[in-house]
Amino acid sequence: MPALLDNVTTVLLIAPVTLLVCERLGLPAAPFLIAEVFASNIGGTATLVGDPPNIIIASRAGLTFNDFLIHLAPLVAVLILLLLLLCRVMFRKSFVYDEDRAAEIMELEEREAIRDPRLLIQGLVVLVLVVAGFVLHPVLHYEPSVVALLGAGLLIAVSAVETGDVLAEVEWPTLAFFAGLFVMIGGLIDTGVVDEVSGALADMIGTNEFAGSMLMLGASAALSGVVDNIPYVATMAPITGDLVQNMGGASDHVMWWALALGADLGGNATAIGASANVVVLGIAERNRQPISFWQFTKYGLVVTAVTVVVAMAYVWLRYFGWG
């Protein structure tokens, strides 16, 4: 799901269902919520719209929806399988359940939760059209932002939903945060701070693309665990663009993929590494199933370490090891 929706939206949809099912089964929800956050952050790495840092990178580098699918989706498929194995080991005690309670869960009628089947069908049709618009960018030449806004407008036009109700659900604080963030980054560019940092990194890396990409991936993963990956990528995107230009690289240069992988996967390291993490911890707290910072982080560090090592191997083999 995070490949088609952003990771925050994904956990907002899945977390309440998880809490309900765990309550019916008499199981602690924390292990399942933590695993879902890991999966949403890893899965969101695969596409342009799956994780906000990818949107920032695509905007700066001129990358398309298909570029992310081609370069990152194969790795993400492997990482998801690896995550399933890790969860089987880390949360093995939580997989013990009462068979009678499980049978009651299986007897629930999921269709009863759908209050407006017509709106569900309309939403799914528009979602398919929007994803098709993303994929057909090389033909249509519409930016992803335009496609998404057209899809939103189309759904409002064909459905009976009131515009005011829709606007009330928009994450205005998040949009204001992004607007302010880009203003701040623009100020750093105009004052020459970004040029200074870019120059220092360029002198250190030189034209060694392999060392540069490994450094970018590893450092991004480490820093994204301490600083939310959205402001981190917003700060690093112009710096990475300068490095790519100095190396004479194209828009799909390996440095961009190293930045995306490091930031997206590193977001799993701590409870504050990605927006989805914070959202799930808030949902758990409101439902009296609190997840502490260290409870999340002790698993997040393991998942991040393993996935980042695999990502480094992927970057090495795909961009430097084959031919």
C-alpha cells in the first residue's frame, strides 16, 4: 500500500484496524504497529509518492514515477521479504494467540464497515487513474503534483462529498511545514551556506562515485534516525544536486538513489526518524497502548542496520559491480 499511498496515510488507515484486531485477540498491539511502521517506511521507498523525502528528491532532480520504480522497487521487494523474516524473530512471542478468538475474528463481516460503497468504488477508480497518470508521465508530461490535484478535483466532482468536509481533512500544518521548510532552504542557498557545504563534500569525495554514494547512503541513514528524514532531505537535496553536477551525472545519478535509500530506510531507526513513526506512536497513546521511544528504537536500529547493509550491497552491485 505505501507504494501507492504515502506512508503516513497508510498507517492512519491500518493502525486502527490493527488495534481492533489485537483487542479482539487479546494481544499487545505494539509489536504489530511497530512492524507496520517498518513496512510502510520500507515500502514507501519504492515510489515517488510513497515517502515525502522521495517527492522532494524527485522535484529537485527531475525524476519521474517510473524512475523510482525501475531503480528502487526491485530492492524494496527484497527488503520487505527480509523484514518479514526479521519480524518473525523479533516478535515471535506475539504470534501466540487463542484459536477461539481468532475464529471469532474470521467470522466478522468486513463489508459492514463500508458505510458508502459508491464512494469507495469512485475513490478506487480515481486512485487507479492517478497511478496511471504517474506511470504515464513520459507520455503525458504532467508533473505528479498536477496529476494528484486533478485526481482530487475529479473525485470531488463525481462524488457527493462536500468540499468543506474534504478541505477540513487536509493536513494544513504539514503543508505549512513544507512551505516554511523550502523557504528556509532557499535562504540557505541564497546566503551561500549550501555552496560551502557542497564544496567541502565535493573536495572530500572528488570524482569517486562509489565512495560518495556509500558515504551518502550511510550518513543519510544515521542522520535520518536523529533528525526527521523530511527536513534532512530538504537540506541535502540541493547539496546532492551540486555533487551530481560536479560528477557530470544525469538526473538519475546513483547519488540521488543513495540519498533516497539512506533517508527512507534510516527513518526506521528511531521513533522520531519519520513522520509515520510519530503518527503511530500518537495513535497507540490515544488508544491506551503506548509505545515508548526505546521500545520502538531497539527494534528500529536492528531493522535499519540490516536493510541499510543490504541497500549498500544493492547499490554496489547494480551501479558499480556489473560491467
